[in-house]
Amino acid sequence: MSPRPTLLPGEASFSVAMQAAQDGDTAAYRALLRDCVPIIAAMARAKGVRGAALDDVVQDTLLTVHRARATYDPARPFLPWLRAITQRRAIDALRHMGRRPREVHEPLAYEAHADEAAIPGDDLERRDRAAILAAAVAHLPDGQREAIEHIALRELSLEEASALTGRTKGALKVNFHRGLKSLRTLLSPRHEGTDV
């Protein structure tokens, strides 16, 4: 049995390992995820996450990294990409902890507090954002639109998207990154009020 691969410390080693993982190297991917755990934990602690929530943030971040692995651009540094994901998961956890009602065993307390899902306007705001995003994606050129729909929205792997579309993984990556750049432009505040 070959020894378990270990990443060397440093930004370049993470970028190389993630690129190898994108190309299907499962050993490099496992080593990358394993070596990211203490980094994710430290980043989440820096945001104020503690206790059991810390483990949840680490797991949620690893899951997001797995789902979004095709979006990573090996030409860019890995750790800022990981930090952005970790910070989002940490903020989600902190918000969730802040909204969670304290445990109360008074029957009247249950009647006095609305369910979290019943926040007025929350569903409407979510639908509005989804409609704006759908309109922006629809305006992308075919290759970019297809890559965004399959990789980001349907969360397919590069291999799955390639098999489904008949495009190479490289072409999908290029179209995906161009699509993200176009979406950033389309969804920027400067474009608000215009027909997306």
C-alpha cells in the first residue's frame, strides 16, 4: 500500500493539488481536503464560530468545495478561494445560531414566536433574486450559459457536464469562467434598472 500523499505547506501546493483533483486525481483530492480541515477551522474560529458549530462549518465548507471544485481557476491562488467559501459558511452558521430560538418549554412561547420559514417577504426576495439570475444567465452566449447551468446551477461535475454537452472539460472551464465574469458585469449595481 502506497503512503498517503501529503501536501507541502504553501499556496502553490494547494493550487497544484486542486488542479490535479479537477483532472481526476482522487489521492490528491483526498489529501487536499484533509489538509484543508485545520485551515478551514482556523478561518471559521477567526470569524467567531465555536463549539459544535465549528465542526458544522468545516463539513459545510468541505461540501461546498466539493460541489464548487470545477469553479476553481488554477491560475489563481487557492487559499483566498477557500477563505471566501469558509467565510460564507461561517456567516451562515452565525446567522443560524442567532435566529435559532432558545429552548423554551412554555406552551405560550411556541404560540408567540413565528416559524423561521414564515418571515414576511423572505420567499418573495428569494424568488426575485432567482428570477434576476435566471434572466442574466439567459443573456449569456450559448457555451457560457450551458456551462453555468450545468456546473453552477445543477452542480454537475466537469465530467458529467462534458458527457451531457459533448464539450471538453477544458472548453467547459473556459466557458464557465467567462460566464461568471459576464454575470458579474450583468449583475453589478451599474446595470441595475436596465433590462438584464
